[in-house]
Amino acid sequence: MTAITENYMAIARTVDRRLFFVLDRTYLQLAQAADRALAEGSGLGRAQAAVLVYLGYHDGCTLTELSEGTGRRNAAITGLVDRMEAAELITRKQSYGDRRQRTVHLTDKGWSMREEVMADFRDFNTRLTRGLNETETAAVMKFLSQSVDNVRRPAAKSRRK
């Protein structure tokens, strides 16, 4: 090995060991695999699948609640809901409590499609956690939840100048 090759490998290893980069690469690979699994199953994309899953637990929520619950921006949710309404998966209704607000509901077709999506996700999660026991899976879940909480808190002042 040349000095240049060794130096490059040292840099690559340093980056690969940085947790954020590993998580970012893993997320991209998992997202692509999830897209393939959904395409082979229900035929929906991740965003629509996430809406169906969330509405299954929170049918009749507002667009803001749907946005927060699925982790998508309000502007993205509006277009997504428009497309899903056109596909007759969901419907919007005027809120009983606030006439200016509308709530989002699954249609019969949406409930049926949600069942397909849930089956896709069950299969995908089984593959995803293969080789992990319950304790290890719980540790991963705890880490992922905690890491999001950690970065949402204000950062300590850096000592760098």
C-alpha cells in the first residue's frame, strides 16, 4: 500500500466511525429498501404509507396533527393529502369544533389499503430486526428516541473559537 492509499483509508475509516454518517447512510439504504418492499406489496410510497398508518390510530386529526405525527412539513402534507384524496384513500371534513379547520379521515378504501401497508411493514420490520433479540431491539429503539431528544435540546457552547 502506498502512503496516499493508507492516508485515504484512515480518512475513510474516521468518517465511517462518526455516528451521524453511519446513521445517514443507514437511513438512505433502509428508505430505499422500504420503498422497494412497499412497491412490491401495497404499491404506495413511504409518505402515503405513513399517512395511512398514522390515520389508523388518529382518524379525524387535523392537517397540523398529521404533519407532526408523520414528521412531514405542512406544505408537503397538503399536497400529499390532495393526492390521497384524489385516489379516494382519505377524505377531508369540516371540523365540528372549528368551522375554519378541516379534519382528515380514512375512507373504506383507505382502511383496506392501510391493512396492506401494515402487512408490508410487519414483514419489513421482521427482516429489519432479524438477528436481534427483544433486549437489543429495545436498546436500538431507546437510542434512536434519545438521540432525537438530545439534538433537539440546545447545544452546549462550543469551546472552539
